[in-house]
Amino acid sequence: MYPKIAESYDGQSVFMTGGTGFLGKVLLEKLLYSCPGINKVYLLVREKQNATVQQRIQKLIEEPLFARLREERPEALEKISPIAGDISEPKLAIKTEDEQLLAEEVSIVFHVAATIKFNEPLDVAMNVNVAGTGRVLNLAQKMKNIKAFVYVSTAYSNTDRKIVEEVIYPAPASLNEVKKLLEIGITEEQVKELIKGRPNTYTFTKALAENLVADNHGNIPAVIIRPSIVTSSKVEPVVGWIDNWFGASALLTTISKGLNRVILSDSENSLDLIPVDYVSNLTIVAAARCECSKNVTVYNCCTSGNNPIKMGHLAKLIIADSKEHKFNDVPMPTIHFTQYKWVLILVTLLFQTIPAYIADLFLLLTGKKTRYTKVQAKVLFIRDTLEFFTSNNWSIRAPQTIALANSLSSSDRILFPFNPTEIVWNEYIPTYCQGIRQYLCKK
């Protein structure tokens, strides 16, 4: 019989990377709010020219995300202990005394930090996503009381497979091979050939990092969490909270505003969305249930395999919400799906590019500053960036994730919900749209 999830953290100290990022913030808040017995949360924080790590933490806890902690459990915020360091530097650039402190105190590691830029140069992505993971794992191996190492990867680390199971697949390349190529110099064409089957350096390096964890975790109990496209919170810590335009948010906004009229996709394709609080809850539970094994446990935190939302259904919900809240900039927002490039180009030209130039010409004639062609350039950049994900269709299965959710006590299921089959899309998508309006567009 397992103890309650919160009780598993009683007296434990946690080390976390990426704690100032979107998922990291939610994970930090949830740990402090729902696991009151936790001892300390050590956050790896990079110092900036205009801000010390203490100043960055102070700014962090002043965000709306931490409102309920400030109001109900302000003493919990004192458990946050910043550790100055950098994921991209040797030994994480951590001071010797801080390393010794972590080795003595920490029992659970959450490695969330990553560079998520799709167009990141390969050497940068390798240093942060792969070598950085190795640095955190090396630190974890020095911890005397380590109970769990949780690595947050991505569900798109294996885009070369249409069906993705909760297993670690063979690495797309050997680390030594990639290192040698980077040392002698590698062209963009060679990078494209190297990452074949994957759309960018982000997904490629995440696959390599998964294998690094699997091959080098040793006696440390290790877990890999693979979230898909992380979206606004479903419930906690506040409904609909989101703080960035990454992932689907920018694309959905261009559709709801009527600025994007066509997408390279099929209306029956799934767009794999998962609320950020579901990812956070799974991460917390997975660490609590982590057991020592030579195999790394993998949890796909996804919906396409068990509770998919189709592109056509998603678009209808977004447009209906936009009309209800008068969020559209262009009358009658609509979206067309096509699998043909020439149709994409033609519809874009007729219904987006030409109208933008006409609108800007009108502004020029009336002595005003042009804006619509610049807006359209951004819209097309957003659409093109996500084209690989909208034009392909995957089934990312999550039987272990669902089994873990079903194994929880009734009280823990309420406290730490993450079962993807329980998401009701007709209810959640309006919540997501409201979050975008409120927290990103400041409406």
C-alpha cells in the first residue's frame, strides 16, 4: 500500500531546474501548496546582469500564479532556496559549497530546464538539452539520499514514429558521432540529414537526452515524463493560467482573431494538447512512486492516443469562443484545412496577404502608419513553425500514465488529477481561450 502522494514528500528536499519557466513555475507552486510537509525546494537559477538570483525569485513569487500561496500559506514560500548556476556551464556553474549542500540534503531531482527554440543551432541545443541533462544527472549521482530523478522530455522526441509507446526508442545518432561532427564543423544541410525524421534540433536533442538518462542513471531510480503541447492550466493554481506564446497558443490566437484562414492539415488530424497542471501533477506523482530499476519508467503525458481532439473540432470551438467574446479582428473568422501546398499558398494570397496590403495602402493614403503586412508576416511565421505538427498525425499512447492515475486513492485523484481521458474538450478549450485573452492579451 502506497502512502498518500503529499506524505511521500514529508521531510524531503527537492532540487529543480527550469523552475522559472512555464511548467517549472506550476510544478514549484503545486509542490509548495499541496505537499506542506516538504522541507526545501532548491531552484537552479541563472544570475542576470540586472538581477541576482534572490531578486529573480522575489519577482517570481509576486506573479499571479503564486497568489493562493501568498494568501493562504505564505510561510511555504520561505522553503524556496535559490542556487546560482547555469545549465549550459560545466558542473552547472554551482559553487562547491552549494554542491555539497545539495549532495547532503536533496532526495528528489526534477530536471525541467531546456532550450525549447525549434530553430536553435545544433551546438547550443546539444549543450543545453543533452550535456545539460548529463550535468544534472552527474550532480544527482553525488546525492547521498537520492530517491528519484525525473527528466521532463517531450512527446515529440520520436516524431519518426506514427505510434509512440511509453518506451525509450533507440537514439537517432550516437553522442560521439554528433560531437565529432560539431568539432569539425557541420553545415545546415548536414544537420537536416542528421536529424532526419525529426523537424528540428529540439526534438532531436530531446531524444538523445532520453537515451543519455537511460544509459547513465545507474542505481538512481529514474523517470521520464513526455508532455505533448503544453497549454494553459485546467484548474490549478488558477483556471486558464498561461504566460507564454509557445506551442499552440499563438496559432490558436491567429485563428480566433481571423488573421489565419488556412492551415496545412486535415480536419481529422489530432492536435495533442495537455494542460500544464496535468503535466505538473503527473511529474509529482511519478517521483513519489518512482522505484529503483535498471529500466527507466516512461510516462507519455498526452491526449492523442486516448482522448484526441481533432483539428476540425478544435477550430470550431475556438471560432465559437472568439465570436462569443468578440475577440476577432477580422469579421467572420474561419479556417480551411488543406493537404496541398498550392492550395495553402493560393488561399493565403487571396484571403490574407492581398487584404493586408490593401489595408496598409488605405492607412498610407490616410496618413497613418502601416501595420497589417507586418502582422501577416508574424501570422505566417507562427503557422510555418508549427506546420510539421499540424500536417502530421500521431497516436501517442499513455497506458502507464492512465494506470498510474487509476492507482491513486480517491483523495489523491482529486488533489493530483492528470488522467488525460478525463479532459472534456468542449469545456477545456473555452478555458484555454479565456486564459490566452486574460494572461497573454491582457483583455
